[in-house]
Amino acid sequence: MAKKKSASDKWLAGDTTYQQQQAGYQKSRSDYDAQYKRQTGITKRDYAEMLRSMNRQGVQDRSDQQNDFAGRGILRSGVFAKALGDYNTDFNAKIKNLQTGQTDKLGDLDMQRTNFLRQLKLEQDAARQDALRRRAARLGI
């Protein structure tokens, strides 16, 4: 069952100024949504590329470290285990920082989008009020 349009809604549908404003708001939202999607995609892509690169480098670094200690004949020593543990601790901290950076960036994009949509809603509400004032002025109310 469709909701019956109010007299105000019917009048707003015929107010060309209001309809032009609404079309502009829809275009702004559509443009912003496209930009938001693009930015989040870039952020996620950059994170994935950096993570792959870091993981490749980590495998190479651990192999080089193992070969170095093996070449010196101390692969089975506690020195190697400590060096490997230190490397892994540092590596994991870098991965965590990368993840935090991505989370922060996506959070910032979400906050910007929320603020944009809130401002757009305020502008739409103001345009509606202006249109209703024009109607009231025409009716002498």
C-alpha cells in the first residue's frame, strides 16, 4: 500500500527550484559516493600490495639470516634463535603499524563521508523549508 502524498509533497514536486536543488544534491551524493569508493579501493589495494611486499621481504630476510648463521656454523645456537626472535618481533610490529595505518585511513574516509552526508541532509532540509516558505508566501500565509 503506497503512502499518500501530503499537500506539501505534491507542491514540492512541482517547485522547479526545489527539484533542481534536489537533483544537484543527488548529483553531489553520487559524485561523493564514487570518490569514496575509489579512495577506499585505493587504500585497500595499497595495503594489500605493501603487505605482500613486506611478507616477501620477510621471507628473504629470514632466509638470508639463516644462511648467514649457517655459514658461520652457529645456526643451532641461541644467538640465531635470539636474532630470529628479534627480527620477528620487529617485523610483526611493522605489520601491525601497516594494519593500523589502513584502519585509520578507512576510518577517516568513513568519518568524512558521514560528515558530508550530514551536511547534505542539512542543506536538503533547508531547501525544503525555503520551498515551503515560497509556497506560504504565494498563498499569503
